[in-house]
Amino acid sequence: CLANIAEVSANQDLIARNGCILPCISAMRARHLEVQRESGRLLANMCACTIPMHVNVIMEGDGHGTLLSFLLCDDVDCQRVGAFGLGNLCSHDTHRVTLMKMGVFEPFSALARSEQTELEIRRFVIMAIANLASTIENHAD
């Protein structure tokens, strides 16, 4: 699966240069849950990419919005993918203000506080909150 290949950072540039990001975001809106999850997992891994222009494509293609919808989903596997992907995006300082303005803090904090939230998801969102907090511009919001 391409999502597994994207776990290796050396492969992420190749995946992005071959135009896989935007079709991946489209596939995240597929009818079948398994297709949504696997394409979401691919995008979540790509969100960790260290090449800014590839992360910019994710943001410009509304990948962050789609990951937020995953985070708000009732399906735990989709929540995990959303938390992982948004958490990876929050590690990029150039996008933290945008993510904060789009409203990721409220669902992050709700999931972090809830005892019903799976521990792994809680860890992802707490790390994302810490990254958001490291950007001074986010303190006013």
C-alpha cells in the first residue's frame, strides 16, 4: 500500500513529485470507509514531509480540512488518522496559525480531555496542541 511506502521519509518526495497528493485527498472522500482510511493514512504520512512545497500542496488542496472531518468522525480508525495527520501538520510552523484559525484547537482539546478517547489519539492531539502553543501568534486566539 502506498501509505506504507509514505512512512519512509525518503519516499515522500517521490510520491509528491508524481502527483499523488491531490488524488489522495479526493480518495479520502470516497464512498467506501476502507478507501477513506487508507488514503487518509497516506496523507497523514505525507503531512510529516520535510519539504515545504509538498506540505503546501496538502494545505492548498484542503487536505487539512479533510483530516479535520476525519478527526470529528465517529469511526475510531478515522479519528486516529485525522489526529495523526493534523498532528504532523502542526509540526510545520508555517501552517500553525492557519490550522488554529480553522478551528482545530476545540476538537483537539475535547479529544484530549475525554476518557473515552483512545490513548494513542490523545497522545497525537496533545502533541499537536503543544506544537500549536509554540507559535506566539496563536496565543491571541
